[in-house]
Amino acid sequence: MGEFEVHRVRFFGLVPAGVRCLACHPRGARLALARTDGAVEVYNFAANYFQEKVIPGHEARSVESLCWAAGDRLFGAGLGGDITEYDLSGLSAARGVDGGGGPIWSMVADSSGTQLAIGCEDGSVKIFQVVPGGIQFERNLDRRKGRVLCLSWHPSGTHIVAGSIDFFRVIDVTSGQTVQRIMVNHQVEKAKRECVVWAIALLSSGTVVSADSFGRVQFWDWEQGTLAESLTVSTSAALSLAVSEKEDSIIVGTSTGATYQLQLLPVKLGGAEKRWVQTKPFQFHSHDVRAVAHSPTALISGGLDAQLVIRPLMEKVQKKGYDAVLRKFTFPHRRLVSCARKARLLLFQFSQYLELWRLGSTEETGKDGEVLPLCRMPEHLVQLKSKGPEHIYCSCVSPCGTWVGYSTASRFHLYRVHCDGDSVSLRKV
């Protein structure tokens, strides 16, 4: 093998976008993921959690919630106030409908996938019908003061539970009226501090499960309006929760980066009475765990540290193999760096601009493994900003270093690079 130089590139200041929300396909092996920059990714469970699709982000589109509906149709909603359906074939936002209630904080589909419920900034809960070619507004449910941060349908579709600050309420879908309103901060010593209900779930038994900013996971009998059980899983906020299909396991994400599993276990061996027990804590994230999902065989969590962590449930794994391995998706799957070998240039891709650098050089020689001093430091030549709100999807620099091209979801741009000594200029073609 011939001699070669290795350049340690430590000047690529990429800040990856954190995971904002997750959505497991209810009857398929796919996972949808939205990041804080508005990008949406789809992972395929059947292909060893392969990243199947990426829809690039957009400056005017934030995604606070994702859900699958009507089979394989994917919808997203965010603080822009629109409900967006994604074209998974063309990898773009196909169409959008104004929610009519300001910023949308939460969205969830019913068990049949034919209706969407959204929770808005103005305190309203709205129902949309999923129709061929889009969605159609159906009606408003009872509106109360306070933004609706989280929603959950009853599996039968008869009731919706909506979580806000200091309380949650249960709404009868048929009449559209609130049938129960429960305060969640009545047991807090410091009553002046508001209690935020960050996540909520309505089980088929009628039990409401809430996760709040005091780190509690609470189980409520909504018909009686009483607290059945309360578990303090963390000293910080519990930000997200997800329930298994059989409703015997819950995963909770917290603001410390830890995730916790709760399981419904019998009080006595072989007994009929069961209680929720905190069984497994996991510390895989360094920042807030804003999104969790519970698949039949794994616990899935996404954090603001940009990591997607998939931990298999060992009791669900039939045999040892690749399916029984913990996965951490840390780095972007797309190529963000391209190299012009002849011109010794590197092109770095960010969401809305490109950076062109010239590699450093050395005149020293040494033995294998030695670090050689640079006689010329790496040089930042130019920054190319993308016009418009669309994020850059891909980019490349030619091997000779005289051409730079990049693409967004709708346009392709090509530039001619002209180097005159230490100065560099770009001309759009």
C-alpha cells in the first residue's frame, strides 16, 4: 500500500436537528419521525430499521405532531397552523389545510384512521374527516381556555381526552361537550407553580394516563374524576409517553434524557389484581426526550440530542440475532460533505447554506501515525446561502473544484467557482 496523508477535519460545525415527534404505523412496520428543522423521515422496521425516505425541511413549516391515517397516508401539523399531508412517493409536502385555531400543538387519528383530531392554541379541539385526496373539516368540539398540548382517542372512538396546563378534560365526540374536567395540580405543595400535562393516553378500560411537568405518571378514573394511582418517575418533567398495543406496558420520556418503562404486573403471582410498576430505566439520551413510541417488539425514543434509539424488548425476541441488538441512529444518513480531490476543496452542506473550504497542507514528512505540523491552515473560502424557505436536500462539488451544485425540493442550482489567488468568486449558471 502506498503512502497517503490523512486530514482530520474538525471545522465542520454541523448542529444536527433534534427529534420532535414519532409515529408508529398501527398495522405496519414503519416509523415516521419529524425533526426540529421540519424534516420528516420514514424508517422501515422490516429492513432492519432502514431509513427509507427523507422529506427535507422548510423554514415556514414546523412539525409538532405526526400521525398515520387511512392506511399509509402520513399527516403532520405544527405551529404554522396547517395540517399537511406528505407525498411519500414524491418526497414533498403534498397539500395543506388551515386548522382554523392558530398554532397546532397536537394531532391524533382515531383507531379506524378516518378522522383526525387537532388541539389548538385557542383551546379548541377540531375534528377533520380523512377523504380521498385530502382532509375535510367536520366540526368543532367544546372549546375551553388554554392551549391543548396533547390529545388521545378512546379505542372505540367515543371520547377524546385533551391535556392542557393544570388540567385535562374528557370530551364526548357525539355531543361535542366536555363530560369531565380534572385538575392535576391539587396534590402539589407549591400550588403557584403551574403543572403542564405534556402527554396523555386514554386506555380502553377508561383509565386516563397523564405525564406532567412534575415528573409524575398518573392514572385517573375519569368517570369518577378520581386519582387511582400516581408514580413519580423523575425529578424533572415527564415529556412524552406511549402505550403498547395490549395496554400492558408504557414508555415515558423525561427532560433529563432518561426513559422509563412501566408494566402492568400482578400484585401476587398468579393473582387477578394488577398494578402499574416502574421496571426498567434507560439513560440513552443527553437532552430532552420529546418523543417516544412503543412497537410490539421495541421501545423507541427520540431526543433533542438528535439520536433515535431503538431498544428491543428481550421478552418479545424469540431468538438471539440482529433483531435483539440496541440501535442508536446518531449521524445523518445523507452525505453532507463532498470533496474535490484535485483542487483540495471540501464542500459542507447545512440546512440553508453551503461552505467551501480549502484543506491545509504540510511540507513535513514523518513515520506512520505521526501528526505533522501544518504550514498552511485550512481556509474558509466562501459561504453560499440558499434563497427561499426550502432546505437544501443535496449538494456536490466537482472533482476539479470549478463547479458547485445543490438542490432543494423544487429547484436545482449550479454555480461556477473562480479562484484567483486567495480570492474566490461564484457565478450562477
